[in-house]
Amino acid sequence: MTLLASQSRAVFDTIFDVFAGKYYSFVLIGMIIFALFCQIKVKSTFSKYNVVTPQNRMRGHEVARMILDMNGLYNVQVVHNEGALTDHYNDRTKTVYLSDSTYGINSISAIGVAAHECGHAIQYARGYGPIKLRNMLAPAVQFCSGAWFWVLTVGIILEFMPIIEVGIIFYMLVVVFQLVTLPVEYNASKRAMNTLYANEILVGSELDGAKQVLSAAAMTYVASFLMSLLQLFRLLLRFARKR
């Protein structure tokens, strides 16, 4: 038992050194570089295919309207939203918001992004499980995302472990929300690509371009989740050692 306990301790110390100890800075720098790479990649890929006009010469809002109508979502609006890459879908208002770089633009990037946002509308309409779960978590996460740091700080100042644990639980919920977001985003992109292919909205190399745009965008969600997960491991390990 002593040998087993010693080996377990050695494993814990190694994990601690990587995620919260002397090697943490190197891991963190690596994650920051990865996150920056993802941000640069999505912008460069979008810019690359935003100057490539598809054969059909359709604009982002036209493709969005077509996809929604094909899926019987006649009640969902498509409106212009100011800003660059501020595209999103709001199920409360049943509206697909397309940014300046998407709404009236006839490019492969614009069509890919517009189709992706329609993918979210279709998820809601079809009762896609992960997006239901994300909606259930959203109110609590909205509170926890702003409160976890202050709760944790108060716990550290008071050196009161139960408060610290509440702060960590709050942050853990935020990380879970980010994890649930990953299949939601990837599924929306998959629905978008399937629709673009099946209806020949984009063809040949155009489809590959749209896929690259959506894949690059999805990686930013992966990077954000991994950064948060690293921070969660750090918190758990640091306070586990104190215990």
C-alpha cells in the first residue's frame, strides 16, 4: 500500500507540475500561441475566400433565405447586422443575423457563414439535443461566468475552502457549457455543408473553400475550450494539494 501511495503521489505531482506547477507557464504559452493561430487562421481563411465569387453569384442573405425555406422555416427572418463576423442566430426572435461581411456579399465565405447560421436555426427546429442542453445551461452560465472569479477571490482572501469550492464549481459549469457548444457548432457546419452540396448551391472547389472557412471558425471554439479546461485543471490541482 505504501508503494501504491508513493506511486500515486508521484503521478499527482507530475500532473500538478504540468497543469499548475513549474511547467504550467510553458503549457499556457503553448495554448495562447494555439489560440492566436486559430484567430489568425479564421481571419485569413475568411479573407481568402471572401474574394472568390461562386458560380451562382448568390449573396449571403439570398442563400440563407433559400436554405430556411427549403427546411420549412418560413417564420425565420434574415436581417442585416452591423459589424464584421457578428453573424448569429437568435431563436427567441427567430432571426438569422448576418454581418456586413456576409449579408450582401456574393462570396464563398459569405455563403458558408450564412449556411452555418441557418444550421443553428434548423437545429432548434429539429430539436437537436446538445442545443437544448446548452439552452438549459445558459441562464446559470450567464451568472456563473461573471461570478466565479469574485467568489473564488473572496474564498482565497478568507482562506475558507467551501467558498473556494463554490467558485470552482461555478467555473466548472462555464467549462461544461463550452464543451457542449463544440458539438453544436460542428453540427451546424455539417448541416450547412450537406445543404450546400445536396442543393448544388456550391460545387467543386467552392465546397472545399466553404469547408475550410467553417473548419477554421470551429477551431476557435476548440481553442477557447482548451484554454478554459487548462485553467480548470490548474484550479482543481492547486486546491487539491492544499487539501
